[in-house]
Amino acid sequence: MQRSAIVIEHFTKRYGAREVVHDLSLDVPAGSIFGLLGQNGAGKSTTIKTLLNLLQPTSGRLEVLGFDCSSQSIAVRQRVGYLPEEPAYYSWMTVDEIVSFNAAFYEKWDTALAERLLAQLELPRDRRMRQLSRGMQAKVGLVMALAPRPEVLVLDDPTSGLDPVVRREFLEAMIANVQAEGGTVFFSTHMLNEMERVADEVAILHEGRLRVRASLEQLKAGTRKLRAVYPERVPDSFPIPDLLRVERNSHQVLLTVTAFDPAMPSALRDAGAESVEVIDLSLEEIFVETVKGDRS
Amino acid sequence: MSRHATVTLIRALAWKEWREQRALVVTGVALAILIPLLLMVGEAAAGRPLDMATLAGILPGIYILMLWPLLSVAAGAAAIANEIQDGTLGYLLSRPASRLRVWAVKVVMAFFSGLVILAGSLAIAWLFGLLAGTAAFSEATLGSTPLSGFLIIPATLLLFATSVFFSTFLTRAMTAAAAGLAASLLILAGFFLLWSRLEIYPRLEPEWMALEIFLAAGLLLLASLYLFWRGELLRGSGMRRLVPMASAMTVGLLGLVTVPLVLAHGRLTPSSAEIIQMDSSPSGDALVVTVTAKDRAIPRIWLVHSDGSGIEPVTGSLTFGPTMSPDGRWIAYFSRRGAFGLSREFPERELRAIRVDGSDDHHLATLASYTESDRTRASIAFSPDGTRVAAIGTDKLLIAPLSGGAGQTTNLAQTPLQQGSIAGWSADGTEVIVLSDGGRSAKDGSSMLAAVDAATGRIRPLYRSPEKTLIWLPHRRRAGWTRVPIVVNGSLLLVDVATGNTETLDGKTAYWSPRISDEGDELVYALSHRVARAPGESEIRLRNLADGTDRALATVSGMAGDIMRSPSGGSWIVNRYVDAKPIPSVSISHDGQTKELPPGWVGIGWYGREQVLLASVGDGSSLAALNATSGELRRLFP
């Protein structure tokens, strides 16, 4: 049985009457790169912050590596490297100072690795944090997230605002380091092409609810769009299960399905369609279809 | 986490906090240098050059009372708010360290910064002292610091704790500092109001105040910790719910701790009060008493109406020694009550007067002496015309006009009297009769009766007792003395105030209770006979002072104590003792008939023609009125 690095069970988070996450259940296999997708306000950051015990769940249970995120949060944080969406570091500290300060928190801090990463990322060690560009600051954050040799790396859209070159360099360094030791990466991003490039598994959150959870391969294989053209008007119903979205005009309909079956085009033709075209979707398109489909 | 790792972590956190507070510390020390320079420049510009010695003298006060508290507020306010504002708190809280540890290091280092500023500024004051050639912190200076002055320590802690509390959820240090300052002042004002105005017991002693301020500060720090612990990222809607909850919990806990104290001791009620002193109005219609709680710490003055219509506080706490004026409209008393209802610095006390209805409370004079024996010393006496008040404070005799004008002080320490009690005024109101404390003051152990001129302070000896013999002080007399009855070595003497001549009454017994009638024409006294293993007996005698005739009124068993004549002059109350323990008092009618009063009470005076005022035996904590005709006993207090 595959071990889970992160287990989330019936997690709900409310701020007063406003429900941000609703009954979320999710497990992240150990050693995987797991992407969490969602629009702004979908509940991604809330979920990640609750894993770090920066927020407390209204109900439900969250575990990382078997440790309860609320009652054993220090054990969790000892084993997790975390990079927030908009990291704020002590602007008056130099790079060396902040790295040393950070080292004091971790039992398994790897000074040699920190030194190597500082050199590899060409970080100016005696410069104050406020003198660094955003990209440089993100790299310092990366050093601090990797040097404790985390078993799980939790990233909350850490590359937003970075230029594409830095972003790519950043992701590669990060994933290479964690994956080399069999670690797990749990990350959220709105850069879907990045996720598509690296993720093994994805989940899509929309308005606090889990809409999709699958391996990237399964998701891309299962989610397709069928364009059917009818000689006369488009019928009211279609012989297709698991329809995510239906877009129709007078003679044509676009059907988004979540469990594509090669027999589906024949079934549509049998039901009166003049022609049927199967369209592959990118992860970004799947995400958009999922969000729009939810609305429709 | 290993011990080494814990030490490393705490050291790292402390280093970070120190680096963040360092600018404030530097500012504080810079201010400590600037303040004396600004003072010197400012005073010189105003044409009042400040000498170094004066400057060195005032600097510690400025630093301790102003700089330290204000910069502690700033340090407390910056402890957390700054990190909420710049977002670094999110980074810090996502590290593997307990929030308790992070909070504790923050608070300790912020308080430590305040202490560093204090130490630095005091070092500067010390340097100024050295330059001026004076010691800025002499033992005498510290020794003379009033106890209430040390309240600055808990007050500063409260200012700091309140600022830390606001710093936990406000995102600007300046706002947190302003809120902390305002809230601290409100809390302190609340305490002062509670203690000084509502007369809550226990309350007014600086030690209690310090304890309660410490308690409030501690609770605010706990509230801050609770918010830090439960407040997620310390901002947003969660905090908007938590903050009122934490505030309510703080107030609730403070209430939980203080309310039982208040309930246990509460406001002093007649049933929980003890009477330690009393005086009655000339008509006996009111008794003015000093009451205290069981610990006798905080006395205050109440008025008990003899008709049973009620008991009412007349003065605030820390007041005692009430004496009623000859017309029964004024009460003169001592007060150790200072600003905000706190006690004055020992041994200072104030002589004050207030109308019986509680109005026109005013200052008469200040006495700078107080000893334990002053608690029981007869200390205040109105002149026979009621226009002046004489008061004695150990070795100082003070005479002040009731209207509140300037008084006159006579230092008894430089005279043969040395120290003493007031026996009353001369009947013509020109002199105050003072009885020295005998063995406690005179080298040869004798005591002295003397008259002190109310206008000049000149002392005129009236009678000096033989060596090692005390003069027994008779009752005080509102109408003033013409002849003072005293008991010396078992003999009754009448000392003429005008001439100083002494008349000795014949008597071979041991116990006398002389009392001269209000009109001054009659002396009643007891001729007591001790009998071994028996109660003994006392012959109560009446002497006409005009013609010298002397007759026996009645003979009662036991040794006679106070004898009180009824307003009509037709009967007397005699208090009695056997082996120094009181036995029921007796009333004696003019024709010699005796009647025992209820047991457990002793007579203290008359109210109207028929009612005897009684105090309970022993502690004197109960008062009653006895209808001498019907025998009905009516409780007045409690």
C-alpha cells in the first residue's frame, strides 16, 4: 500500500459565516509532486497554512507524515520546507544572517547544503535582504526551505511575480533537491504550464470544494472535449455520462467529459450527430472547463 | 528538541529581538543625554541657570518616572505589532518553534530593552552626580523615597504589559503604544477610583495597590499570550472575534481574583467593623467612633445616632481620633489620607475638622510625628468655646483655629513635659492642660501636669509627681478645668489650674475614679477596698466643691471604674471590675438606690435624661442604649 505524505480528512475552514474550505478530503502520496489548482480564493493557501498550523481547522483532521498538524505542529514543521506566496523576511538581516537565524530552528539543518545552494544560486551573502530583488529573495527562501532536508516541500505559489527564467531555475532546483531524496512536493500555483511540466498528481479546488483529484495522466486522458454537429437543431440530451460542461448553439454542441471513452463519438453519431470531433485539452483548458463547468 | 538545540534557538530569537529593539535602546540613551542638556539650555534661556548639583538631583527622578515608563511602552508596543505590520510574523510562526517560546522571548527582550535604557540613563545621572561632586543615589535619597514612589515599578510593568497586549493584534506600534498608554491610565484610574472612592477593603495601602497592579499586568500578559497562541496569523476576522474574548477574559479573571477579596472583606459594614475609639456629643444623641476592619489597618470615622436612626460614615479611610466640639456640631480628627486616598508618608498626619453632617471638611494643621502610642493617646481637645482645637502628636502640641487659619506649635521635646497627652483646656480657654507620659519621658520616671499657654506656648508646671510615680489621667472635660482631679499613688488630688495649689483628699485605699460634674460644682469619686479572694467593694462618694461637704452615695461591690452622672444630676452609672475584669455596671439614684445593668456591657455615657449608652465588654465593638426606667435595651451598633 502506498504511503501518504499528507492526509486531509473532512477539512472545513470558516471565518465567521464565510466558509473558505468545505469538507475537503485529500491524500498526497509520499514521493509525489502534487499540484493544487484553483482560482484566487479557492482555498489553496488556507489549506496550506492549516497544514503548517498557521491557521486552525474549523473541523476535520490534517496530517503530515503521520503527525497531526494541530497538536504536533512543531514536528510537522521540522519535516516540512515551506515557501509562502509572498514571503516577508527581516529586511535588516544580511543573507548570511537570515540563513543562520533560520538554521537555529531546525534539528536536521544541513549547513553544507545551505552553503552549496548559496553558491549555486549566486546569492550575495553580505547584502541585506532589503537590497535584494524579488527573485533573489525567493532564492534565499529556497535555500532556507531546502537546507533542513525536508521530507515534504510545501509551496504556496512561490514563483508568482518571478520572471520566467528565474521561475524555471527555481522550480528545477527545488524539485531536483527534494525528489533526489524521495521527498514529496505539495504545491499550488496559478502557472499551469509549470504544473503540467512537473506534477504527478493534481487536485482542483473551486470555491472551497474539491472538484477534481487525479493523476495528471489520468486527468488529461479522461478530460476531452467533443464537438458534435447536427443537421438540424441540437437535442436536449446526449448519451454521454459525466458531462462536465455543455456549450450549444443552433447546429453544434461542445461537450466536455471527465471520463472519456473512445465509444463516445459513435454513441453521439448514433443519436443523430452528423460529425463528431475529439479535442485534446491542456491542463489549463481542463482547469478552465472545470471552473466554468462548475458555474454552468 | 535537545537542550543544546533549545539554547541555540532561544539565543537566535533573543539576538533577533535585541537587534529589532536596539534602535529604541539607542534612542532612549540618546534622550537620557539630551534631557539634561535641554534642561540646562532651557533654564539658562529663562534666566535661571541650573547648577550641576540640582540637575544631578532631579535626573534620576526624570529617568525613573518618565523616560523608563514611556520607553517601556514603546518597547512593549513594538514587540509584536511591527512584525504583524511588515509580515515577518508569518515567516517566524511557520518555523518549528512553539508560539509560547517565541512570545516569551519577545516579551522578555522588550522588557529587557526598557531595563537597559533605565540602566543607561541612570549611569548618565550618576555621571552628572560625579561631575557635580554629589552622589546621585545616596542611601538617604533612596531611603527617603516614599513607599508609594516604588509603585512606579508595577505601574511601568502595567504600561508595558498593556502595550504588549495591544501589540498582539494592532498592526502599528504607534497605535499599540497610544492604546497601551490610554488603557493603562484607565486601569490605574479605575483602581484609584475603586479604592479611594468606594472604600473597598483591602485597598489603599501601596503594597495592596502594587499587588493589584502586578496582577492586572500579569493578566494582560496572559491575554497577550492567549491571543498569540490562538490568534492564527494575528490579523483578520479571527482576531476580531478573539480580541473581545481575550479582553473579556482578562476583565473577568481580574474580577474573579478581586471580587472574592471584596466579598471576603468588602466594604466595611457595622457587623464586620471594630470600634477602636469613641466620643459622644454633649447631649449624648450621637456617638462618633473610629472603626476598623479586623486587622485594624485602615481606620475611619462613623457617626452612630443614639436614637437608633442609623450609622453613617463621616470621613474616608485612614482617619481616626474623632473628638466632638462642645456644641456637638463639629468633629475634629486626624487623617493619614493623602493624594488619591493613599496613605501619607509615615509619620505625617493631618488635623482636620468636619461638620457632623459631613460637610465643610477642612484642613487645620499638619503634624509630622506619629508613634504607636499615639493610637491610644488622648490627642485632640476643643477649647471650651469651641473655636480652637488642640492636638498633640507625640512631642508636638498644636493649637489651631477651627476656622482653618494659622495655628501655633509648641515643641514639647525641649521642655520638661517632653511628650504627653491632652487633659483638656483650662475653663477660661487660655491654656491647654497637658499630662506628660511619665516613665516614658522623664528621666527620673516622674510625670507632670502642666498648663501650656495657648497664645505663647509658654509652659507652666502645675504638679510634678514623686519619682517613679505616674499620674493617672482623669476623664477629659469639655467645659474646661478649674481644678483637675488626679490620682497619684492611690491618693486623689485636686490641682487648681489658676494657682497650681494641690489639695489632697483623705483616703487610704487603692482605687479612685474622680469625675467633676459639667457644672463644676460636684466631684464624684470612689473609695475602693481590695479584699483578698473577694470582689472587694467601692464606696461612691459625692463632694460639694463649693463648701467641701462630702457624703457617701452608695456602696457597691467590686472596684469602681468610670462614674458618669446623668444630665439631670439625679443618678450615676458606675462601671465595676473584679480582678480587672468587668462585672455588670450599676446605676445609683440620688437617694442611694442601686440597680444592676445588663451583664456584658459597660456604661459610656448618657443620652437624654433616661437612656444609658453602653458598649460591649471586651472589644467594645457593640453599642446599645438602655432605658434606665423601663430596662429596655436597644442595640445601636452594629
